[in-house]
Amino acid sequence: MNSLIRNGKSVVSLVCVVLLVFGGSVHGRRLLSAADRPKPSNAPAFARWLVSQSSWGVLSTIAEDLGGAPFGNVVSFSDGLPEQGKGVPYFYLTSLDPTARYGSKDHRSSFTLSEEALGTCGKIDPEEPTCAKITLTGKLNKMDANSEEADTAKKALFAKHPDMKKWPKDHSFQVYKLDIEDIFMINFYGGPKPLTVDEYIHFEMNKVTKAII
């Protein structure tokens, strides 16, 4: 053991082995492995898994002051409380940021996620079809702060992103949601998977896997 402690490389190697064998965590979330993935052929299960496991993505809105060009912004999100994800992305945004301002004028938006962020793509390039990516397109809407759904969404956001509780009160952060109208997902060769919004929303997540927060 003493020789192990003296050898820094050995210590690092031992830690890596322990993480691989017993599982580790990042910011309180268990590290995922390829074994956690639903089968790519099960499009509803895979899409819901990818959304529930992800914690951030690129939210694109229409920038009026840029001639209507799309404006993509990295944002944190949650699709529900731990193990209760519903597939609908919720955001905690402020109008001091262009994303919320653009979305308030033109609600058309899209939200893109990559499996690369989960660490389950291995060493392949993120653009490879077997490293899944999904784009949810719809309308970005600010929620009624007094609604039960907004209260649940805020709890879900704070559970996944505890730092949000500390964000400046005078920035007037509010809960937004993406009302999904179309889904584009590639998770294997052969082009986009056929997947309707109804199939996606009404899939029962616990039939395949539980969301890990």
C-alpha cells in the first residue's frame, strides 16, 4: 500500500478502476455506461432516455435583430423530478438574456441534445450516427408562475441544478417550457428515426429505464 501511495500514477489508475467497476458520479449524477442505453430500435424509449439523462443543450430561437437568423444558446434544463421525467424540457430563464427575449417575441424554437455529453459515445466522433442526437422543435412559452406545473417544473430544475437557487433574485428568472411539435432523432445508421410527439410523450419511462439524476 505504501508503494501504491508513493506512486501517483498507480493511485489514479486504482481510482479509475473503482469508478468503472462500481460506478462513479459527476455533480451527484451516476456516470452512465453503454449498458444504460435503451436499444436504438426502440425510438420512444431512446428519445426519452436521452432527454431525461441530459442536463443541458442548445436552445435556438429566432433573433429579430439579426434579421431573423437562428440564435443558439447553451442552457440548462430538466424534464421533471428525479425518476418522474415527462420528456418536456423546462428552463429557468431571464429576459436579460437574448434567448428569453427572442422567445417572447417569436415562440418558434428548437432544442438540441447530443449523447456525447453523457459520455456513452465512447471515442467516436459526436457526428457519427451511433452517437445519438435529438432536436425537439416547438414553441417556447413562459409559464404562469402561480400554476402547479410551474411549481413542479421549478422543483425539477432545482433538483437537477442546485446552483439555480442561488441565481440573482433581481434578474427575474422565470420558468419556461418547450411545447414540442416535432422530433428529429438519429441514434443509428439509416437516417432519422420515425417518432411522433404522441409516441414520445406517452411512453412510460419506467418500462425501460429510470431517469438518473
